[in-house]
Amino acid sequence: MKASSIYDFKALDIDGNEVPLSKYANHVCIIVNVASIWGDTAVNYTQLVALQKKYAETDGLRILAFPSNQFASEEPGTNAEIKAFAAAKGVEFDKGFDFFAKIDVNGKNAHPLWDYLKKKQGGTLTDAIKWNFSKFVIDKEGQPVARFSP
């Protein structure tokens, strides 16, 4: 499939429901790979929650969190455990901060969305995601416009 935007993809949410990413049309999105036990998890969640609280309701920002266990096994839990952990960190589900099922972001089993993101916004030295909390900014047309390392 040759995608023209993130809206061409679907992903399973943290509860196992298929979500068409076209749901996020006309919203600025931050797509991020998350982990529960990385040393900088607390600061990353604090910053993402602050962005969500500041911009979700008034400006329509959506944060799409994709847990991945590919970096030093720092996201070992089940989807239910990950959801409970995020809630304890202040994530308010259904208020512009959406969690998806645990995925691979690199390698042959990488979710196609992440292959698309890496192709559109290459990385330094290699396009691979290098660690937890890599972020992609998506414009209102579903186009990746920026990439930030953790």
C-alpha cells in the first residue's frame, strides 16, 4: 500500500479495537513510542500530559501513544498493565491522549504506520527509531512535518 497520509492507516487501540487514523483528520497530532520503565519515562509523560491538557480542548491536539518493548525491554507489560500505568501518570483517556496496542516500531514486524513515519521524516545516520519517546508531529492534513528524538 502506498500511503498518502497517516489517514490511510489503521491501528489497534490499547483495548483491542481497530481505529482508522482518519479519525484524526483536521487535528495536529503527536505520535510517540512510549515505555513504562525507562529512566526518562516520568518527565516524558509529564510533558505529554501538559501538552494534552493545554492544547487538546482548545486547539484540538491529539497525542497517539504506541507502546513498544524494543528498547532494553522497557515496556514489558500487557496492554492492560500499560494502560493502568499511563493512568497513574496522569493520562486522561478520551481527552485527546489515545493509547494503542503494543507494537514494534523497527524491523520486519514494525507497524506500517511507523515505517511510513520513518520514511517521511528520516533520522540522523539511520531512519530507525533509536529509543523510547521518539516523537513525530503530524499536521492537520495527516502529513509528518517534524521528528524529535527523546
